[in-house]
Amino acid sequence: MNLSCIHFNLVHVSIAPFQQAFALIVVSFLCVSSQQIQFADQKQEFNKRPTKIGRRSLSRSISQSSTDSYSSAASYTDSSDDETSPRDKQQKNSKGSGDFCIKNIKQADFGRREIEIAEQEMPALMALRKRAQGEKPLAGAKIVGCTHITAQTAVLIETLSALGAQCRWAACNIYSTQNEVAAALAEGGFPVFAWKGESEDDFWWCIDRCVNVEGWQPNMILDDGGDLTHWIYKKYPNMFKKIKGIVEESVTGVHRLYQLSKAGKLCVPAMNVNDSVTKQKFDNLYCCRESILDGLKRTTDVMFGGKQVVVCGYGEVGKGCCAALKAMGSIVYVTEIDPICALQACMDGFRLVKLNEVIRQVDIVITCTGNKNVVTREHLDRMKNGCIVCNMGHSNTEIDVASLRTPELTWERVRSQVDHVIWPDGKRIVLLAEGRLLNLSCSTVPTFVLSITATTQALALIELYNAPEGRYKQDVYLLPKKMDEYVASLHLPTFDAHLTELSDEQAKYLGLNKNGPFKPNYYRY
């Protein structure tokens, strides 16, 4: 503390001389004592630290401090059983059921708190539960699901159960499962087969355990990426005789469904939730606009200002990523195959390029296309030292990660879901989540946005399950516009928002029903 500065300030303040003298005495005392007080506080604080760290080693606690968290960002893990595969453990919940396979059932209480927090930000699902207490529109439904298993998905699963459905669930991504949430679901009696860090073999084993169970036949599918649907087609095609419909929410999964339909192999109706307005605009655009920064920050601590970034694809996901990065001061390039999306990128102020033109100079590469081999080994070889490479599309096919698993390249795991891939000359790139979906693998997404998507999924399931025979053929359908509007309306009260109502004259002039739908199916939001 600088006493002379304080004295200078006191001289220039209009106070009585005795007040100045008293103030100087106090300041002098603080100057003499501050160092001692500070050391005493530090000593006390040090003594408060635990002398034992339990079954976690000190080195593990320090090295993983940036990734282990008691928030939904990263699953809580007890390192004592990290080396034991859940497939090798016998676990039972408090009711004696062992029809699940998760990391650790003891984490259930913590997972329950995560779910309760998520419920606060998912008003529409909670409203559906309240409205359907007597109706049970999914009574008799046996839903097999394959999605990201997070606190938000748990709210959806428990809502489907409240609506009358029986559910069995597996994960659509080997890194996105929150172990404590899976434990809470298992403790609640839901057959869940998932844990964070599954191997590829574990992934398919979990899906099979979810589907292939004696005495239980699914009649509805909720999929995210198409892997569950693909597995049933491959292993248990006869199951489709009793399945009433498929609800799919990802670009990759929808693409697979359209391929099946075109080949005449789609044997049940399917609902394309991904291209509903409430999924495209909110989950894909607004969600990615926030979560791209979250995922990159948590994994790399990168500063975005001034960084050169190339975003591959300018669909809704790409638009969200570009907007966020531009707002943070990054120099953003865009690659695109569609001239309409490309023109949008140009009008939004982004430089449209081919990846080859900028690959040597950019600091971050983000894929958002839903395609395969967008970033090839040739691109990876030409990247600058320290370039960050990640994917915001659902599937892990956009970056040719397999080409990096060769003897001449060295892999170093530096954080959870963060690898340095090192070339013989010492150049290294930073690969996130091994090319899998960045935001759900390495961070979280906003709960409120997931409420919108989850409500859309629930309504799609209700629609397909209750549809009279013949309404839907063996084809892929979009969610009816009226349902899209209903999902949006359920979330407006959160903002204390008040819709304007059409008068009879206005409705007649526009040729609309006063209660909607308010836009034709071809309208582009």
C-alpha cells in the first residue's frame, strides 16, 4: 500500500485537520499490519485444504482440473473404477433391477440434481406432462431411443414415460453421455446403455442391448444420426412389422432415411424433425451460435480475436458458428457448395473460398456440412503448426481422422477430448473430440434450445403413434406446420411474450385460419 499516495489524496479532500490525522494513523497501522494479515490469511486458507485426496492421485487432480467439473459440462467420474468397463460390472439400482449398463449407479443422486436443474429451462416439456396427466397419448408405446444422453434428454425420456410410453435408450455419440445422468435414469427404472468414452464396439453393443431384449418389442424409434435405425435394419429387420414410425432429428439420419425411401426400402413412416423450423432455426442456428464458442474455449482456451477461421458449410449450423466467431473478432472464411447458401455468406460479410486456398494460413478449421472427407489428409498435411481442427456436424466422417492413425504421426492426449497430432518435423495440429461433434462431446448446449427440439420430438412421436392407418405411407414426412407453431407457442411465456391476434377481417384478407397455421409449408423463415 502506497502511504504517500493516500496522504496526497487526503490533503486534497476538504476534511478537518483532526480527521486527516486520524486517517493517517489508520493507514499507517494497515501498512504495518497488511503483510502479516495477508500471510495469516494465506496460512489459514492453506490449512483448510484437505490433507487427503481420497482415491484420486494428486497428479490426476491437477492435470485434469480443466476438464473434471461438477457441472453438466463434464460428467462427474470416480477414477477408482475408470479402468473397469461397465460391461464387466454387475450393477443394480435400489429396486434390484440390473437392466442397464452405465458407468456408476452411485452417481444417481448427482444426476438427479442435474435433471432437476434442466427441468427449469424446459417449460414446454413440463407443460406437456401437466396437460397429458389424464390423456396418456403414448399409452402402449414402446420407444427405443438413440440420442445424446444428457440432463436435457433425461427430461424428454421422463416426459415420454409420463405420457404413457415405455422407453429403452442408448447413446448416439461415444463422448456426449453424462454418466451421472445415465445413473439417475437407471435408478429411475429406465433401461439405459451408455457411458462417456465408449469404444466403437461398446457403441454397437449398447444399441444391441437396447433393442434385443426378450419379451420386449419396440413399436417406435427415436433416432439421432440413424445408427439405431441402421442396426435394426441390419440385424432385426422383422422388428419393423410392429414399428409404427421413426422420428429422426439429424442431417445425417434424415439423409439415410431419404436414401432408404428412394431405394424403396423404407418400410415404415418416418418424421423428419431435423428440417422442421423449430429444429433448424433454434437448435441448429441459435444453439450452435452459443455452443461453438463454449466448446472451443473449454478445450483450448483459445482467444478468438484476430484468429483466422474457416467454416466449412453455411447451413444453419455454419451460420450460427460464423456469427459467433465474427462477433468475437475472428476473421472468418466460408466454404460452400450451394450457390444460395454461398450468396448468403457473401451478403453476411464473409469471404467465400475453397479450402485449399486458405488451409495454410487459418488458425481454426470447423466442419458443418454433414458430408464426408471434407477435410482430407492432404489438407491436414498443409495446415500450419497449432491449427485447431473440429467438427460441428453430427457424424465423425467430415474430418478424415482415420488417415492420421499412421506410424509416422504421434498422438498425444493433452486433455479430455483434446489430442495433439504431431508430424515428423514437429508440426502439430489440435484435434478435438477425434472429429466427433464438438459441442456435445466437449461442452454443453443451452438447455432452453434443447427444450424446443425435445418438444418437437415428443409431438412427432405422438403424431406418428396415434395417426390413423393410412395417414402416413412408407415415406419421410416433415412435421406439420401447426405442430411447429405449437412448440414455439409453448416457449413464449418464458419471455412474458404476448402474441397479436388476427381480427376476422384480417384473417379473411390473408386467407388464414385465426388459429394458424400462419405460414405455408414453402415459406422460408
